[in-house]
Amino acid sequence: MGTPLLEAREVTMRYRVGGAGVLALQRVSLHVNEGEFVALVGPSGSGKTTLLSIFAGLETPTSGTLALRGDTQARLLGRAGYMPQRDLLLPWRTALGNAIAGLQAQGVSRSEATTRARALFAEFGLAGFERAWPATLSGGMRQRVAFARTVLAAHDLLLLDEPFGALDALTRTGLQRWLANLWERLGATCLLVTHDLDEALLLADRIYVLSPRPGTVRLERAVPLERPRRLEMLARPEIVAIKAELLASLLDANVTGGAA
């Protein structure tokens, strides 16, 4: 596969909380190849969001090495599109205004940012909602606007932190299928944090399982599914077996690791 686009080598993260030390991540090593979709699953408190923040350049690990295309000196901040768990849309900006916020923060002119966003709105199923206020949009549409903002601001790497976790099951399933199809068209590299094993299996090329805190990689599995992905593929015997293995790793992690 050549040099990974993004790689963590023996990454450890410690915090000080109320005077006490907290070990969030311990010697985590994983990689994401160019054009690959990787999912990261684990119990609550396992450090998944912390790891995504480190990859986004928002936090610096206590020890270990990060590499972007093999360059351990590369500056990570601003190199990836980062979508947190909440959509964080600004209520005083329209849907289009929210989508271009990241580009404007990078110094792109409003006119150029608007042109680029309008082209993406059609692809994201948002055409006709450019002037809509966030309060008038459904949860699914708000997530699409937030994802459009992420894609527009990204270079070639998307970091997604449970983007559909707060949505109802039907909306979430529809957006999972939409994201799978969109990712194939974009050809971007993606690292997704999720609690949903079906979501991970539907979307990802590879899946990492993290242990409870301190988070460390317990399992890595490839997903042997062709693309485009379809929900019925999850019923294949080999995928059911992989899901059982992932679930067993998660359950064993919860038992052996204690409370997250």
C-alpha cells in the first residue's frame, strides 16, 4: 500500500483533571492509507474522540509519533476536515453561510467559497435550501450541511466523530448509505469514529477496536465487501462472523478493562 497518508505510532495521551492524572490513550498505533475508509470503534471513554482531535492537530500527544505521508514533522492543524459529534451550525448563518464558514476561515473569499458550496449543495441533496436557517432544517439535513462544511474545508482527509449518532435509526440508515455513495465519488481518505458496528461494516475498508481507558488497539479487521455497498451485504456469513468477532472484542474489553 506504500506510505500511509496518516499514521500514529505508539501514541500515548495523559491529562490532568482536578489535580489527578488520567491516562486516556496508551501506545496506540494505527494507520490510514490514501483513499481508504477506516472506522474506529470502542466503548465510551476509550479515547476515540481524543485520538481524532490529535489527528486534527487540536491536541498534542504526551508521547509517540504522528506522521502525515511519512513526514513526522508535518503540521496537522488545518490539514483535515474535522466533523465533531454535534453539527455546531451557527444559528445566525444560513445553510450556505454555515457551509462556507471553514473556507472563509482559511482566507477564501466569500464569492469563491459560495460558488464552490453551491456546486456541492446539489450533490448533497441540499439544493433549494441555501437560504434556510438551521432551526428550520431536520436533523438529517443539518448533518448534511455540517458534512458539506467539512468537505469544503478539507484537503484530502476527513475525520468524522460519530456524525450520525444523535439521529433516529431511519434517518441514520439513510445517511449512512448516502455517505457510502458520496465517499466513493469523492475519493477522499476518511477516519470515522462510531459505536455502531453495522455502520462500521457498511462504510469501512478496515476497522480498529479500542479497549476501555486507557485506549489501546485490541483488534484490526479488514472488511471483505466490494463497492458499492448495500445493506443486505451485512447478512453475508463472513460479515456476520466478523461482526461477532468485533462484538466479542468489545465485550471482552469492557469486562477486562472495567468501567470506561
